[in-house]
Amino acid sequence: MPLSTIDLTMHPDRLARTMERVRERRIVIPTFAQMKDPAKAPAAIREKLGSVGLWDVNPLNLFRITWKNEAKPKGGGFGGVNYIEFPSSLTGTEARILAVVGKWFPTGAHKVGAAFGCLVPRLVTGQFDPTTQKAVWPSTGNYCRGGAYDSALLACPSIAILPEGMSKERFEWLSKIAGEVIKTPGSESNVKEIFDKCWELRKSGQDLMIFNQFEEFGNYLWHYEVTGHAMEEVLRKELGAHDTFRGVALTTGSAGTIACGDYLKQAFPTARIAASEALQCPTLLENGFGAHRIEGIGDKHVPWIHNVKNTDLVVAIDDAAVVSLARLFNEKEGRAHLVKQGVPEALASRLDLLGFSGIANLLSCIKMAKVYELGRSDVLLTVLTDSMDLYGSRLEEMHAEHGAYGAGDAAADYARYLLGESTDHALELRQDDRRRVHNLKYYTWVEQQGRTYEEILAQWHDGEYWTAVQGQVAEIDARIEEFNARSGVLKSL
């Protein structure tokens, strides 16, 4: 069986102790099928969620790990996929750009789903024992928040690891949820320092399990299956008779989210996948390095779970564009200028749905549209990972450093960073380019992190390497259903 598959070997002794914990905490685990379609969630759970806040540390919120939560902070039900469309008056391109919205997940970011995809297969098989082990979540921000939250819901002790330079909102929230928070040197570009801390913990003698999002195929699978289906649902609703879906553009980060592109290419074979990164750290584009301010897209390496062979385009986004547009989208004068330029006021008032990586994703779509000369019947998709709720302190810092944001600032940022987005710093990948990017994995994963030379070759040459893990959803759901039946919690609700 290909090495990409998630290990589903059962460990009965540990599973027995886990059962005691879930009965004590009255925990029911949702299946992938229920995360894709929460209408399939048990009626008793859907009813009880009516009195539960979206961010409450309540095990019922496991069933809110879905793109289909009602957009309200407490008591919401389920509906269609949360998404937004950006008009040409904002983007400067005729192509239609749609984005699924991550704010309405527990924790305010979809990474809670990626963490679920890594933790739950090990939990329901007994590989991870929440009564004796700590769950370790290395991250550049939202993933460790999601992991700490999932751990809290499942009564697992947790350790969150993230760079010290991340926004203070992340640290304030983690201090209340995670069992322990470890700050590593640097900012979003300093991923190796996070990996080094993981090795230090492994050697510490503690009983723990490290869920490294950059190599965990549970991260890949959750986005392939849940985000991929959510995006397909949006497309089936939005595509007109003469529209064509052209592809997705996403900052790579851990390369979990971009796995939705693998699913969408299977559903829409002519679609393309664009991988995006910060211009100040052009790893995919130029084998480069550096530091940048687009929080949450750790780099200076190629994630193990990035299916590079399926990537068509690499683009780099200037971090100055992202932080400037954060002000344009959220300051009073910025929104007023956008409305004057024809952006609907209803949309301008919702631009706080884009956090820093969401802004980068929007710019990546604009760049992709210009590279491929897309028109009004062409459709692109992306993701808004989180919202400005997690970056309020950054706006305060910019206000203190640069002063009030005026009409002139707004006009300049709109013209330069939206209408002025160009095809610079973009590379359409040939086979040789894909191989070059894939080969960069060797230095991080084989030389430093203990992966094998045979497996890095298998990622490139074995046709089943990526499809094998995609085919595990039914088996994982069966294990989850067996787990819930054995615990008996659902019957008692």
C-alpha cells in the first residue's frame, strides 16, 4: 500500500481508555460525510446546537467543522456553503472570482478542520490516547489554534507551537485553550525553528504525539474531501450555461488547502491549480528565502503533502500589497473610496471577512486571471482562511506607525495593489519546473525530518501515491461510526 495512506491499525488497549474519556465527556465524532453535509448530523445534536456558541468549548461543536454553518456567532444552524463573489470593480479583472469563507468555523478559521483530519483517525483507532498523551500542534498560527481547540473538545492535553512574531490575538486566545504554548524564534517564514522544537520535544521523554500539518495526510485528505466538495457545490450553483471553471489559486502554507485542487481537477479536468507564496520569500518561484508579513503561510520549504506534479502555476504576492489592502478594506476612508469606484456598499462592508492570507489569495486569483487572460465567462475559486478578527492589533500597529488612513492613501492603494496587480512574478510550470520544486522537498524532509529517499521518488513516480489516500474516506467514516456505536453516547443524547 502506498506510504501516503493514513494508518488505521487498531490498538484495543488504548481504545478502551479513550472510550472511557468520550463517555465521560459525552463526545460524538462527526464523519466526513456529515462534515460535507451537516444535514446528515443526528437530529438530537442539531437541536442542541441551538444554544451553543460557535466558539464555545463544547464537544457538540465538532459538528460545526463544516463550510455550511449559519453565519452567526451563537445558535446557528446549517445551510449552504458560505462564500462571497468579488466584482470587477474591486478586482480590476473581468473574471469571476469566488471565495469560500472560513470565518464561520469554530475558532474563526477553517484550520480546525485540517486539525480534525489529523487527530480523529488516530483517536478512533486507539493510536492516540487522550488520557495519557499530549497532542502537539506545530504551526504558523491557525492550525495550532484549531488543534488546541479540537484537543479541548476531545479532552486531550495539547501543546501549541507557533512563531513569536504572530499576532497577539492568536496568543491571547491560545493562552485560554491550549495546555501549553511554545513561542519559537521568528515569524511565518521560520518553519524550521518549529520543526526543531518538535525534535526537542520528541527527545524530552514526554508521552506525546506530534501532528505536523506540513506532512500529515489527514490535513491533505480533509481539504481534498470536505473543502473540495464545498467548492464543487459553489460551482454547481454559480456556473452559468456559458461559464467555465478555470481553477483555484491558493497560498500554499502547509499545502493542505491546495489539496482541494486535486479534487476539483478530477471533477473539472480542464481546471488549473495556482500555488501562491510571498514575494519576499520566493521558495517555489526562485528556490529563495526571506521573511514576510503574510501571517499563516509558513515557507522556506516545500510541504511534504504538496502534490507538486499537479500544480500548474506559481505566483508571488508582495506582502506590502497585503498589509496595505488590509487598511483599504477595513478603514472608513478605504471603504468609502471603494464604494466611489463602484464596489457595492454591501460588499465593502463585508471585506473584514478577509484576513491577511485571504487578501493574498484574492490577489493570487487576480494575478492568475491576468496570466491566463480570463474574461467574464471564466470563474476562479479561492479560500478566505480567516478574517480580520484575528488581525485587529496589526491595524492598530499600522495606525501608530503610519498615522491616519486618508482618502489619498485609499486611492493610491486601490490603484496600485488592486487595479495595478500584474503578471510579474508568475511562472507557468513546465515538467522541468515541477520537478525542480518537488526536488526541494529532499533537503527538508529526507535530510532533516527523517523521510525516505524511496518515498520522495514514489511521490513523483507512483500513480497511486496521491489517489490512495483520497480513497480512504469511506474506511475512516466506518471507523468513526463504529467508535460512536461502541461509546453509546449518541443514544443517550
